[in-house]
Amino acid sequence: MSIVQQNVGRRPLVWASTTGQNIGGLGEYAVQRGMGFEVLAAPPDTTSPDLDLRRLAGVPLDVPTTERLVWETYRYAGLIRRDDGPLESTSAMAASSLATPLVQLLYVYAGRDDRAGMEKALDAASRLSPNPGIREALRSILPAADSPAP
């Protein structure tokens, strides 16, 4: 906690999403950006249109930064483009954790009725996750975009 006290507001303090969602009890001061939870000096502005508040990871998701990281920065070591069978178990678990921000973006795109974004996120997430049912589970979100608004 002394690292947080000495550095909050002075430099980025980021927990990897793979370390869990507790964030040292500082969740109300955190925002998820891609694969990391950044602790801020003050609670995030939840009225910002840049934040998605569905809180799948327990904290608001910074959508523009997550999109930039997911689609432009992260390279995934070719995992999204591969078609050569399942990974060994350790690699499969690592790849699965990389799917988390993609799943979150899928929900963001569903809320925006962005069918192209939903398909892109679904395809990438299902290639990363070792769970064979993830495509079907995530695909269940897609029909919502086809339904007429009430």
C-alpha cells in the first residue's frame, strides 16, 4: 500500500486483470483498461461516455482505451489467426485470460447495436478461449441486435 500512497496521481498504478478483481480494496478508484485495472487518485467519473458500467470485471471499462489496446496494441502472438488445433493446457489458460477484454467489448458493441464490432470481438474471443462452448454462449448475445426495439 505504500507504493500506492507514494505514487497514486503521479504515475500509472495498474494491476493485471489476471491477478484478480480485488485490487487491494481500491475498486471504487479503479478503471479497467484492456488487461489492466488502473487505480486513480479519485473515483472515476461514471457519467463519462467513455466508460461502460456493466462492470463485468467489477470496475468501469474504459472503452476507447480498451479498443485501442485490443485492436491496435496487443499482438496475441498469432493466437487469433491460428487454426491448428487446441493449445496445451498452460498456454490455453493464458490465452483464455486474453479473451476477457474482447468479451467485454462484445457486450459494449451489443449495447450499441454494432453488429460488425460484435462479430469481430466474438471471433477473436472464441479463438482465444479454450472453452468450446464460448462461441455459442457469446453468440446468444448476437440475436439481440437483430430484434426490433420495443
